[in-house]
Amino acid sequence: MKHGISYIAGRFLLVVIIAAFLALGSRSATAATEAGSIDTYRKAWSDVSKRIDKNIERNRKGNATIEIIGEDSQPLKDATLNIQQKTHAFLFGCNAFVLGQLPSDEMNKRYEDSFIKLFNFATVPFYWAGTEPNKGELRYEEPATNIWRRPPPDRFIPWAAKNGVTLKGHPLLWHAHNPSWLPKDADELRELYRKRFKEITSRFAGKIFIWDVVNESLVCPKSYQLYTPDRAYVEWVFKEVAPLFPEKTTLMINEVTEYNFIPVEKNPYFSQVKTLLANGAKVRGIGFQYHFFRRKALDGYMTSSKSDPAKLLDVYEKFNEFNLPLYVTEITFPSAGDDGEALQAEVVRDHYRLWFCTPRMAGITWWNLGDGTAVKGENEAKGGLTDEELKPKSAYRALDKLINEEWKTKTQVKTDDKGTAKFRGFYGKYTIKVTAGNKSKEFEIDLSKDCQTPHKLSLK
């Protein structure tokens, strides 16, 4: 009997050992698969790098011709031109939802300095719950009751003018973040929207020239008062607001992350924009969000086919067919978890290069600059470019290197016998310091796609 028990015990122990080895092998295989998947991500981005570089060179740079006239009104040869790019034509942005709302003057200054060092584009909050929390209580101008992440929009106007920042209003209509006092009746709500549109345009139409008109309509719930299966309210709102804005205003539609990944022949967003334009809606810009609010979501993305950069470029290039500016409007890549900062920086650099190379892309907007400044429930992702003290993280430094070094032109050239000098640079504003003998003079020029004529500069 004892021998029988020993035999059974031995067999049980053997089974346990085998199971343990199998489990260990399974974990090792899983780890290897995950590591292999990350390697697959990196290989895919490496493979497309030359395509990205080629597109950046073709789409973001142009040739400039400069003619220098001397004091005798004749072309000046052998003059030295020191050329320094000062600003970008491309819009690199972030939401500025906590401008002036941090605990101390020092923190607020650090926020502004961190913002301005990288960005020339800011998203301004126009959520209805923030602009009119109680019926008739309008919060467009200073002073206003403090609401976190909802400064009164007037606060941004002088700040933007001082720092050379382009503003975007977000959003005019969304099914979320609306005040509780709104009516349930759709017709009554439309009348209140008309009132809201007129209030906003009367104050800001000549100050803010880019707007998210409709946000996330393709995920609009049936509970929203204006919901219909065909989302007819989207066409309605564009037709309502277009006459209220100057013609040059960019009126945008904006949609959630998943529509970056769907081939256009199956892409509901592509179909929606095509129908809206065919029906005469004044859609003048197309926005794509790009949020991963959890480390698990980012890991899943990086180990899936969605992160294939060649497919992403294919989708954007199909949207180019509308001949409208494209924007990546909201970006969150988390830095939480093991090696989170390094991973965030890697993904940021990869994706910004891809977006910057896309022909019709006009702007890229990170969402929350600092950790701890996101909405409740999103801060655990640590999706800021800076930490909670607004100190730069690796991703911030990666963007700084791209925006302020790799994508800014600095060069020196000399004029030829005809007083002409040429250079190729990124689109934007430049300072040109011309030196001839012991005489120097500084000029500013704008290198843009639209201007192909020589810049004539005189030392007289």
C-alpha cells in the first residue's frame, strides 16, 4: 500500500514538474513573441524611413533665390549671407487648457516657457459646459469663475499675439461636455446652438481662424438630442456656421483614433467627408485624433498591424485627394510602466516624422503638455511631454530636437557674379544677415510654397 502511495505521489510530482516547465516555456514564448512584435514594429518603421525622409524633403522644403543689390544699385557679388530660420510655417501644437491655472506664478511661467519653446499652435477650449455652465452665465471674457482646464477664451488672445501662436477653437458642437440645462427637444436645442454660434463668431471670428466645427460625430450616441443614423446634424452645423466666419477660416471636422487605420474603401470617415463635400458643406480641414490613454493600449498598438507606418501613410495619402489640409488634432502616448519614458520618446519621434512628411498635413497637436493636466481618469497614463513639475521628459527632448534642430534650416551662402544666392530650406520665416566688406544688414524673408519669385534685398 505504501508503495502504491509513493507511486501515485511520484506521478503527481512529475505532472507538477512538467506543468511548471510548460508554464515557464509558455511565458518565455509569450515574452519572445512580445519582444519579436516590438522588433517587428521597429523594423517596419526602419523600412519606411527612406520614404518618410524623401517626403519631408519634397513636402516641407523649398528653394529660395535671393538677389542682393549693393549701395551703387548694382548686383553685389561675393556677399556672405548667414541664413537662420526663426519660425515654422507648419503648425506644431498642444492644447493650452491650463494656461494661467497652475498653483504658482513660477509653475505658470514654466508651463508657458515649455509650451512656446516647442509649439506655435494652441487649442483653445470652447466646450459648452465651460463657456456657459449655467444658462446665461457666459464665460468668454475675463474675469470669470475658475473652471479647471476651461480658462475663458479671451485669455488666449493677447498671449497668442505676444508669442506668435496660431489658435484653434475646439469644438463648436460635440455631443459631450455640454451643460445639464440644455433642453431635450431637438428643435429647441438647434435654436440654442444658433445663438451659441453667433455669440462665438461675434467675439472670435476675426481672432481665431481654425475651428473644430464638429467633434466625433461617428461615435455619437443615440441619446444625443440631434442624433440620427445618418448624422445629418453634421451637414446642418457646417451650413449654419460657414456664413458667420471669414472665408479664409479653416472649418474642420474631427474624428476619433480608429479612422487612422481603416483603408479608405472601408473607411466611414472618408465616406462621410466625401458626402459632406458633395452636398456643399464647407468642410475646410480634416482632423484625426491619436489617443492611447493606457500603457496596455500602447503596447497592444505597437504589437499590432495598426502601427504599420506604410499603411498609415496610405490612408493619409488617400485623404489627400480631398485637397484639404489634414491635422492630427489630439495625441496621447503614455509614459507609464517599465521603460515608459524611453518608449514614449521612440513612438513620438516615429509618428511625428511620419505626420510631418504627409503631403497635405498642416498641423500636429499633442494633447496634454504636463503630467497631471489631463482630465480625470487619464492622468495615470502619464501622457504629458513633461512631468508634473513641468520638467522635460525624453519625448519632449525628442520633439525639441526635431522641431528646433533637424527641421530648422541654418546655412551660409555667397552671392555669385550676378549678386544671386540660393538655398533650400524648411518653409517658414528667416533672418538673413548680409555682409559685404565691413557693412552688414539684416533682413527677414518668408520661404513658402506660394512664393516662387526671388527675394530682392538692398544694402542701400
